[in-house]
Amino acid sequence: MSIVEEAPDFLQVFSDGSVKRFSPGVASASPESTDGFKSKDVIIDSSKPITGRIFLPSNPTSSKKLPVVVNFHGGGFCIGSTTWLGYHHFLGGLAVASQSIVVSVDYRLAPENRLPIAYEDCYYTFDWLSRQASSEPWLDKADLSRVFLTGDSAGGNITHNVAVKAICNRISCVKIRGLLLVHPYFGSEKRTEKEMAEEGAKDVASNDMFWRLSIPKGSNRDYFGCNFEKTELSATEWSDEFPAVVVYVAGLDFLKERGVMYAEFLQKKGVKEVKLVEAEKESHVFHVFDPVSVGAGLLQRNMGEFIRSY
């Protein structure tokens, strides 16, 4: 049995189809206050399975209901978990900074579960939220009329595609007020300038591998889940129904071009509110690798300001 695909320190795919994943370290949920927040693991759908983790600020600054932030982790659709140490601490801090209930989703991973399964799993969270809001004590202050979707890297991609699915299905159990895409992971058959540059060859090879493992067999990088330009919405849906969007990019990130292109695409489509925020000296998903850094704190506060404004 040989290795046919590999992301060193994270993923190995073998010739018999089996997959081995490596974790950079995990954190357990704790109902006791830690660093201003508490957390709890939940089962969203036991039949799949889909699980999640809820983060609450330990001492909310308001007695009013709290907005709900639904988070989708990154990892090229193939790795990652809300239990990873970096995600746990960053999302807990985000719950405090935004004074929100954060629900982070562990969707099924590729290549065992190729797209669009991740989109379907994450979309199902809305139904779970609407059913659990009256029975789950940790959601008793959830304001489902103020729901925000966020995610980094592949999670940013999921944020876009789940929002589109909600618009197409005329979802009514929650009201999505805004999307916060952090270093979103998109692609296409047409290469960007950085992807064609010689110094980007290693990143291109890694990106291509994750796309090969995650999109349906027989598809290419113009698959709708990879290429956002394939999104099909009417002019009215783009201009009147698409939520407010903030796109975060990092100056040292190989994927920065894709994030900028996505923001420009939304503006051309007539989406009313689109913001682009750049962390000039940061790299891809820096906040996951160092969730207590100054840059991560700035990102949390900026996301909190965006959420409070809607």
C-alpha cells in the first residue's frame, strides 16, 4: 500500500483509498469559564455524523438576545476540526469580542465525502438551530433573526456556497445578516498571476491536490464549488437578497488574489454591501496558528464590529 497524495504533517491518502489525518493538537470543550468564554460539544446529526461546538461569552455585556455566528473551519475540505487548539481559542475569543453565540460545525471531510457534502452538512445546521433553540440551554439567548456565517480558507468557500443555497431555497428559519470570509479558498481552471509565477509552484501543487481530493470525480476547477463565477443567482437575488459581506485577506497569503477577486465579483453582481479588509503582514490563516497574537485579536475585534453593525 503506497501513499498517493500527501500534505506533510496533515494528511496522507493511500492507494487503497484509506486516509490518515494528523492533528496539530486539540482542545476539549469546557462548560467552565476559560479566558472569558465557555464551550460545549453538540451533535448536529448523529446519522452522518455532523457534530459541533458552541462557544458562549462567560459574562455577556447585555441581557438581550445574542447574535449567532455559524463557523465553518478550513482545511481544504479534507482536514481540520473545530476541536483543533487554534480554532478553539480563536472562536472562543470571537464569541467574547463579538458578544455572540458561536456555533462551529464539524462537517464530513473529503475525499471520503466529496463536495457538495460539506455544503449540505453545513446547511443542515440551520434546521438544527431552529429545532434546538427552544430546548438547548446554551441557545436560549440565541437571536435567529441575526445569524452570521463565517469561515476561513475552505470554510470561507463554504460560507459563500451555504449562503447561496439559503437564498435559492428561500430559507425562513433563520435570517442571515452577514457573511465574513477569512482568506477564502477558491479556484478555477484559469490561473492567477501568482499561480503562474515560478515561486508559487509549491502552493499551486498543494492547492491542486486538495481540489482533486474534494471536488466530484470527473470535475475540474471550474466546478461551481471551486469557481465562484459559476454561481447562479438572478440579478434581484444578488442585489436584494445577498447578505452584507466582509472579505478578509492576508498580504502574504498565496490566496490573496482569489479573495480580492471574490469581493470584486460580488460588487459587479450588485451586492449592496461588500468590504475588503487586508492584514498586510500576515500569512494564510495566521489566526489559527497563533490565536492569541496581536493580529488575531485585531481580526476578532474587526469581525465583532461588523457583526454589531447589523
